Amino acid sequence: MRDEFKIMNEYGSKNIPFLFVISYDKSEIFVCKLENLESSNVHYLTKHKANSYPNEFIFKYHPIDYSDYINRFNRVKKYLENGDSYLLNLTFRTEIITNLSLQEIFEFSQSPFKILFQNRFVCFSPEIFIKIRGNKISTNPMKGTIEAKNGDSEQVLLNDKKEKDEHYTIVDLLRNDLSIVAQKVRVEKFRYIDKLKTNRGEIIQTSSLISGILPNDWNKSVGDILNKITPAGSVTGAPKQRTCEIIKNIENYQRGFYTGIAGVYDGITLESYVLIRFIENENGKLYFKSGGGITTQSLPEIEYNELISKIYVPIVRNY
């Protein structure tokens, strides 16, 4: 186990508040006491109302060409058809052009959790990874996305067989993951609707709530808990280990912190989020990383459009 997870155990056992950021493959882990966070050039906010922003807002994007997308999509489908995976979250990076800095995107975005990490990336995540309050642990996997183009978009999403099966798979995976660290794991709420306002309009997503019971002294092993259940199943697929191997073979870039997790232990409770809705600074260029779950029922045109629909910032003009 990496030393950073041991440090989390130490801080947890002493009820020392800290922030943690864990990359997708756990090759890079950042742990910092909250009292030292200002000097580390890392900023985070939870449940924060966005600041107002300038009238002029430029946001352009250049997604992967459809022919390149379908090539990788078809490679994934072969693995699925061979039974190597049942669900695989395929992601890409998209260059974006905007007149806003990462700092400004952080300040102006509306999101339940957002983080600006050393001018390397900004994330405005809508998806909870785990929360721990008392000795109850819970997770809220988010699977299934559609643009809210008309009044029946919610029912279209809820009735979509592919999206429903995908959600079932992830809920089952996350239930199994929680069972590694918790007892009495159960699905409290299944496939409820989340609505998100963005600069490109409203999108609708489905989530579920799964919970379990931890030992009363869970804070002494908070690092162990995070180590055992990462990477997040909602952004990998099932079965997790084999699917992660396939992802490594097919995706043509390093995810880095994208699809990792970040969160805060405040000395009493823990709250963390999946690092999706993610913009990264690479040598002065900005890239938005996004993707979606692929199953044997997936149609490439629909999955390609979902990839693009997730390229947004949650900045809404107030007229």
C-alpha cells in the first residue's frame, strides 16, 4: 500500500482534517492537511453558489473525429462480445478553446463539488463517490445521460433499455465494492433523476443510492477504505480489473487524475467525488476529458453524441 494511504489512516485516527486527490490508476496521490492547503495552490469548494461572470463567454470544442471514435468503439465491442467485459467506460480528450482561465472556470461554475489543482486541472463534478457520516457509508453512481431537448426526455432516458442495463451493472458493481469494506450493504434508491444546467443547456442523468455500515472506528482505516474501492466502478466498468486492462489497451492517452477521486475528511465525516467534468492544462492547451459506458447494446452514433453532450461547463448566464 502506498505511503499516502498510510498517512490518511494516521490523519483519520487523530481526527485531523485533510483533503485528498487520487489519480485514476493511483500512481499519483495528493494528501494535505486542510490547515496547509492554501500554500499548496489547491482550492476546493462544496455546495457553493457560483460567482457572476463577464458577459463575453467563449467556449469552443473540437471532439475526436467520428471515424476515429468508431474505430475504438468497435474494438471495445469485440471485447464485450467475447465476454471479457460487460460494460466499459470509454473516454477521450477534446481540445477546447475558451477565454476563461482554469481559475475563472473554477470561480464561475455551479457544482456540488469543484476543485482547482495547481493550475493543472479544474473539475466541477456532479457525481458523489462515497460519503461517510457516523458509521454509514454511501455511494451515488451516476450512469445514463441525455440532453433535455423536450418535455419527455426524462421518460426517454428511464425507458431506454441500454441505459437501464448499464445502470443495473454499475449498481451491482458498486454494491459489491462497498461490501469489501462495509456490512449490511443495500440499494436505498434506484435510478432517480438528476438535472444539470450548463452553458449548452440542461442535461438529465440517472443516479442511485447505495449504503452500508462501517465499524465505529472506521476513521483509523480511512486510507485502507479508499484504496480498496478505487478506482471508481462507475468510470471503469465490470468486471473492474479486466475492464481496466482493456481500457489501458484501447484509450490512446493517460487519464491521469481524470476519473480519479477527490474529497475531504473534516475530522468527523468524509465526502468525496469522482473526478469527471474535467478540464486539464497540458502545455498551455486545455483539454476536456469525457466518455460514456459501452455495452453490447450500444450504438456508436448515440454514444458519440453522449461523449459530446458532456463537454460543457456549468456556467449559466443570469439575465
